[in-house]
Amino acid sequence: MSRPVVIIPCDTKVIESMTFDAVGRKYSAAVAEVADCQPLLAPLGPSMLDMGALLEIADGILLSGSVSNVHPSLYGLDEPPLNEKALDHERDSLTLPLVREALQRKLPLFAICRGFQELNVALGGTLDQAVHTVSGRNDHREPSDVPMDDRFGPSHPVTLSGTLKSWIGKDEIIVNSLHWQGIQRLAQPLTAEAHAKDGLIEAVRGPSEHPFLFGVQWHPEWQAKNNTASIEIFRRFGDAVRKLNSSGLAA
């Protein structure tokens, strides 16, 4: 029996002056090995943005993290981007409408880091471009010039609530932290289900009638098979995707 398909939109990467569509393998590996679904990468670019074609084959969607940021104009911020090079217009043009379609069609969607921010923006929320410059907020950026295990290592606790708390079975977990942007105003359809000690929203879920619309600010895909909280979240995502696939309602 074939595994259900999880679409992962790509990032735009320029390597030696050539443009590539790319996704970190840790995301597709977590989908394949923990969620037990088949990852399928969706390329970017105007000629390839066929939303209908993607939705015809998608049983679920994963929005990955990225070094790029959501453009501030997309959430009504009247200030220029802090770093013009840290933008990905083509990804924005695919992921934001894809979120809205996933909500409307009740298609399982799991959003991570940049994807978490895209989820909030697509549904009408706003972001802070640089959380570390906001009064009362901590610095949530990763350490620089350290081994990858240290960059993605445990950084700070988050307090859990609601559905996420019931899934994990704990009031608090320790997560990694590798981001500049963060939620400023939460989109109305979303509910916050985890907070950092400085009050920053770290996890959200969609309406209760949606089979799986969930996002986290941290990176659960990093060494996902070795983290009990990551296993729980990815397995529940996979279960929701399989349920939709088996019902014949996908796309």
C-alpha cells in the first residue's frame, strides 16, 4: 500500500550563480521516518505555481523552516525588510495561498519556524521582524560559529497548553531556537498552545474542526527520532494525513 503524500514547498537557493529549489533533508526525513508519509518537494517559480495540481496529489502539507523571512509588506508592516537578501518572494507566493487552501479544504498542515510565521501571516496575523529588538523579549537567535548540534541544541523552555499539552503529557518542554521573526499579533483563527518565558508564542493550532492545522516556532525535525515531543507531533500529523487519504477526501 502506498504511503500518503506530503507536499513540502521548496526554498529558493542560489549556488554558484545558479538557482535551485531546495528543502533541508531533515524535514523530508522526519516526514518519511517519523510521520511515515511520502515527502514530495514542490518547486517554486511563476511557471510552476499550479495550486490545483499540487492539491490534487497532496494528502498533507509541511511548511519547513528557512533562513529567509516573510516579506513585511505581506503582514502590513510599514517598514523595509531588515535584510533584503533574506527574502524569498517566490516561496511567499506559494505558501501563503497554500495555507488558506489547506484551511478551507481541511487538509492536514504542519508548519515549522518560517512555516509557522507563514501560517500566521496567511490567516491575517502579523510578525515582529526582529524579536530580539522588542522590549521585554529575549534573543531567540541561534549561536553563531558553533557546530550544528549546538546550533540546534536545547535553548529554552516553553510552557504548553491545550491540545499540545495533552499530546505531550507535560506542562513544559525544552526547545531549540533559531529565528529572528516571531508572532506579534496572532491570527484570529489560531489558538496559542505554547509560550516562551518572555511571552512569545511558540506553538499554535487551527480551529478544532480542522483535522490537523498546527505550527511550532522551534525545529522539531532536528533529530526528530530522538525527541519524544517531536515523535508525538510528527506521528499525529502522519495519522491525520493517513486518515484523510484513507477516506478518499484528499484534494
